[in-house]
Amino acid sequence: MATVTDGRPRNPGTNPAGPDHADRRGGQGEPGGPRTSVLHARARPPAAGRPHEQPPAPPRVLRSVLAALPSRAGAVRRLVAEQLAYSGLSDERLDDAVVAADELFANAVRHGSAGPEDTVTVTVERTPHEVRVHVADGSAELPRRRCADVGEESGRGLAIVAALTDDWGVAPPEPGGTGKRVWFSLGIRDVP
């Protein structure tokens, strides 16, 4: 199994990113299981003259590459929920993030992949003030919101994402990649 860190595949047991990066591998032994890595930014030492002050929490990034299969949606929901469990989001906002990620993954599988040999990359990033989730697929076709009829079973995904999140949009692929990244963000609000 290869782990993807900053878009570069690497073999298990090697860590070209250095000692400040830790891996979290999931789905080993499962066909289409996720290849996952967690990237940690190095915390800076306290500022001189202010040893009691801690630097802001570093951004955390988790990137997982999954087979473009509807059956992997449960893994995406678990991945997002686990990564954001200690982010400072309220339970309601955490649920919103999980549902929005699930919708984006379903869209990537249904509209952004040619078949099960394709992959979808889910990236979860959190900072002290915001969480952002990117779902990348290999299709350059941009998503578009639809007005689904009452009896239709699909066509509401982007409307759900827009309703549950603070912002969403489409970004170009990572450098050297193809397709697109659809993302959403949620601000971390103080919980009373």
C-alpha cells in the first residue's frame, strides 16, 4: 500500500517528509480501502521572553485516497468525523461536516469518475479557526446546482452542502493533477 503525502506516493516504512510527519494508515487489506496520511506542522517554541505563551495550534491535514465506489462512503464519513472530533466544532457542526463530505464524495463517484478503477481524494484540514474539506476527482467537468423535482431521488447534493456549510466552491487540481477539487469550509465557533 502506498501512502500519499503532499501528492507524492511513497512506500510504507519510509518518510521523505521527515520526522515531523506521522502516518495513519487505514483500510489495509481491503480492496479499495483508503490510503491515508496525516501531516502535522511543527509547533514553534514559545516566543523569547514569554515562555508561558503557547503558539497557536498548527494546521492539521489528513489526505485519503479511496476507490471511486459508493461503498467507500462510510469510510469517508468515519474519516471526517474522527479527524474533526477534537476540532472545536459543536456536535451539530460536526454532523454538518460529515453530511457535506458525504454529499461531495457521492458526487465525485457518480459524476466525476469513469469507474471503480478511478480514485477520489478526500482532504480534511483544520486550523484553530476553520475546517476545510476538499474532495478531488479526475473529471474536469464542473459541478452545477440543480433544482430537483419533488419526486427525484438525486440532484440536491450541492444545495445540501450550501445549506450546511459556511462556504463552498471548486478549485483546480493539485499541481500536476487532473480534474478538480470541490471544497467546503466551516468556521470554528466558540461553544457556550
